[in-house]
Amino acid sequence: MSVHLELAFEKEVCDVLSSHGWLYDDKTADNYDRKLALYPPDLIAWLQESQNDAWQTYKQKNGAKAEQRLLERIREQLGLLGTLDLLRNGIEVMGLPKALKLAEFKPALGLNPDILARYNANRLRVVRQVRYSLHNENCIDLVLFLNGIPVATVELKTDSTQSIEDAVWQYKTDR
């Protein structure tokens, strides 16, 4: 494979991110849920690791449908409130006294071990070739996730294949 091909560039970016603590493997696009636009395995793993008591309570009250109900609620709230609001404030769900956190930002001081543990539990993931549409097989080169929630997309181009203008046009018209 030529080093000038876009796929080689994608792999290089993913390898560098992986070497800096991001989660990455070639098969992760299979776990992306197109309908919900989420990466459920990371979201559920984050909840189990960071707020297991709240997650167990939610599961008890919702039974076998707990995971799907929560994912649908998050998808709904992402559409209404936006990504940043949910990451900052968490999500209110029936049956829990306080919002479930969807991320933990770096604390100014590392004095509170619970906050520090949640911060260290954050799951950063990069996924290649994400097929995002229910209507076609178009894909985005890279999607960056925080605890299963997409926070950025990347359309890569190499100098020898396409220009920045091509990437901008692709986002405007084809993505």
C-alpha cells in the first residue's frame, strides 16, 4: 500500500492516537449504532465503571430493556440539548435521584478520589470508516468518541489525492 493513500494516512492517525491512550482497533466500526449515532459498548462500559451503583439501580428498574431505553433517551436528548450540554450536565432519567454523568472533565485539583476515578475512566475512542447513514453506505474517515458519544468527525485528504477544498465540498454536499 502506498504511503500516499488516504487509508494509510487514516491508519497512521489512529496509530498515533492509540499510542497516546485512545482506544482503537480495526474492527470497531462494527460496534457503531447508525440509528442512534452512538458507540454503545463504550457508553455502557463508562457507566459501569464510573457510576456502577446508579447503573445497577437503573437496570433493576428497567429490566432487560434498560440499555436500549437509556441509549434511546440519550439519542433524544442529544438532538434536543446538544452534545456539549449532555457531556457537561449529564442526563436525567426516570428512577434515579440525580443525573447520570456522561463524562468527567479534568478536575482543577486531584483531591477528590471519586472525581479523579471518573475522569480516569473516560473512554476516548477513534473509529475509522464509520458508515453513518441508514440510507446509504457513505462513510466518514474518522469519528472521535468520548464515552460512546461522537464529539468530532474528520475527513482526511492527502496532498497527492485530493485537496482541502475537496474535503470541504464532501462535507457540504455528500456527508
